[in-house]
Amino acid sequence: MRIDAYQLNSATPIICLRCLIRLTTRRRRPVFEATNKPSVRNAATAASPLFRRDYFSANKGCFPFSSNLIPQRLKLGPLQDEDSREIAKAIPCKVKAETGEPIASKARDTLDTELPHRRRRRLKAEAQESGILKDVIPPDASSRLSSLSTTLPQSSLRRHLSLYLSLSKPRLSFLIVLTTAAAYSLYPVPALLLPEVTTSPSLSALTLVFLTSGTAFCSASANALNMLMEPEHDAKMSRTRNRPIVRGYIGKKGAVLFAVLAGTVGIGGLYFGVNPTVAFLGGLNIFLYAGVYTPLKRISVLNTWVGAVVGGIPPLMGWAAAAGQTATGAGDWKELLLSEESIGGWLLAAFLYAWQFPHFNALSWTIREEYKHAGYRMLAWVNPRMNGRVAFRYAVVSFPICGALWWFGITDQGFLITSSIVNTWIVREAWRFWRRDGYKGSARGLFWAGVWHLPVVMVLAMAHKKGLWEGVWQRLNGETTEEGLWISDEDEDDPLSAEETLQDPTRPLTPPVTS
């Protein structure tokens, strides 16, 4: 039995192309079933279904061809697939106020005349609009790692490593390290340290190793202290109820020891491997996150703004780490953070500060009832309208910040175009989140837009670093850069000496001191 395309009524959109292909394709028989006996071959052919059960189980009478073409064993009642049954159970049945007679909803009226995959999609959309099915944010990485560790042997090293890694909130720590490394790589290298002038690397790779590892340890310490201070409240929320301290997989003494050890290693690595200013910023972040932001969550909605400051410090750390290698003065915090060259670090910090509001406001709206039950004062339930406005406002701020990165010479002009595409995406999702008050999937859309927005913009900024592609092009062509080479006043008075300096980069730039 085979159904051709001309047998279908083309005027009525009742079947999609994928369904048609699967209907008209015979199941390939395994090799071991092949036989030359007619009786066995006919029996195998009759036993192999030409129509998939899940496509026709709820389509009684929806096809224009005769119903006797469908085998009797395929004439099944509606809602034979499990997903449709579960969704349909969630749809309430309306009742007439006068007679008490139930009124079938539009979903139930069309269950017998709709393809199953389209029915599931429609039922899910209707259930979300009615508030029966809510957007679900997946558990955080700490809860997942904690649950995964329970499948490992109790005394194994992998189990202990997984549990202590879950204390660090690895996904959040990875984003923090990424922003720190991105700021370090975006620092403009002075002309005096270009490869044409010196054979040593412009920025130390060893310093980058100390910077990223120290930042990761500081983040792990702050996150461990955060979990240590609120296990009874984390137990009330679905995203955090499986964290290791809540479940009792790690004791409080072990968590304190891990936090102190990680903080000591992180700050010490930043102090001895980078510079004291970066080490101070790392210790300040631990204090702000664990000592200010965590207790403030149960006091005021301003905790979100304090948390945004915490998120904006890591790129400033990366910028100060790079600036410390090229400092011409004392190299103290004033020179690294308050000089004219530090504007790029503050712009990156401002971008991280603004990014956190649309991302976190969407997350908190989805689980606003859990935050309320746990006693955390978040805008999502204290003032939902303001929650949407704040998310949209700070999403729009990403445009001028990215423009300022180009204006001050941190990135090239192409960054304006590429970053605007990504910024438009998150602004669009933030607008939908604000206008729809978080409903109709707008909160989930903004949440995932924020997840991708940060790393994509950071990678684009590194790819569009000012002078990067010009340098690559010049090296491919064997050209040397003559711009920006510093020449002393004595060399300017001597044209021959200046010309030799440009032709021979290894020649000392300053004349020897004569007595």
C-alpha cells in the first residue's frame, strides 16, 4: 500500500513534507530477515508498518483518501503519544455557568483532526499562555556537579574533586576568567614594545597564567563563601537545592577550609605573579560578593546593583595587569587605574556592569516565586514592572559602550558593525521582556540571549582589536611598521641617525651617555 502525492488534497494544508516522506518510505528490512520463500517474505512485508503509529494515532478522518486504506490496527483513538497526554491533562475544561455543562476547548475540539507534532506544539503554547506550564531555567552547574558526584564511589578522588569544584560555581567562574583574559588581551601595546622594536613578547604569557589562575581561585573562594552563608535558603529553591552543602555532601568546615585556601592562593598568585593592584581588586571582589552582596539579598533590592559592581571588577583586573607591564612611573594603583590609558578597562567594566541586569532580571523573573519564598528581595517580585524597565535600559547601554571602545582606539571600526548585531538581539529580547511583563516566553528568550551575548561580544572585541589585522597583513607581506617608533630629541636633530633608527630596529633608541 503506497500513497502518492496526487491523492492528497493540495488545497488543504493537512500534512507536512516530512510526514509525507515518512509515510511513503518503506522500512528497510534487516539482512537476517531476507528470504526467498514467498510466504515468509509476504508475512514480513505485511508485518512491517507502512504508516508510523505516532503520525496516525490522532488523525481520524483528517485525510481525503479512503479510510479503508489504513490497516485496522492503526485506527487508534486520540492522544496515544505520551507527550500529548501530559500536556492535554494540564489544559482545563471550561464549564457553562448556567447549566454546568462542560465546554470543550479549542484544543480538545481539534485533537482528532491534527497531526501529533503540531498538536503538541499548539498545546504547549496554549498552556504557557494560560500560565499552566511555566518557563523553566535549568539547575546551575553546582547542582548538576553535585548530583553527578553521587553516582561515583564514595571514597573516589573524582567524587571529591567534583564536589569541591561545584563549590566554585564553575560556569560563573569561567565567564569571570574569560572577561579578565579578554581585557588583558585588549590592552593596546605601546609602540616601544612592538615586535619590530624588541624580540621579547609584548605582554607576558606567564603573567596571563598567574592572572587567570588567580582570578579563578578568587572567584571560587567568593562562591564557596556565598554557599556557606545561605544553605537553608538555597534548600527552598529548585535551582540550588542540590548544592553540595545543602545536601550535606560537604561539611561546613570543609567548605570554610576550601574558601580560605582558594582565596589565599588566588590573592597570593595575583600579588606575586601580577602586581599588588590586581591582588587588591581580587580581594575586594571576595569581600563585596561574600560580605556585602550575599547578606544584602535578604535586605534590599539594591543587592542587584552591588552584584553588578562585583561582575565589573574582573575586566578591570585584566586591564590593570597588562598596564602594569608597561608602566613608566611607579606602577601604583593611580597610574594603573586613573590614568588616561585606563579608559579601556573602565569601559569593559561598564559593559560587564550593564550586561548583568538583563541577564539576571530575566533569570530572577522565571523563579520569582522561589526567591520570594526563600526571602530574597529581588525586583522580579518586589516591583515586576521596574524589573523589566531596568533590564531594557541596561541592554540599550551596550550600544554606546561598544561605540566608545572604538572611539578610544581599543577596537577597530568593524567592531561597531559586528557588536551592533549582537546588541540588537539582546535589546530586542529585553524589549519583549519589558512589554510582555516576562510572559509568553520572553523571560526565557532574554535569559539565553544574555548567556550568549557576553562571550560573543568579548570574542568579537578581541578579533577586532585595534591594529590586529593590519599587523597580520604587514607580516604576511614582509613589511615593517614605521609608525609609532620613538625617537629621541638628539636623533631628530640628526636626520641620518633617525633614518638608521627606522631601518634598524635593533639599534639603541637612545644614544649612550657620555661623560
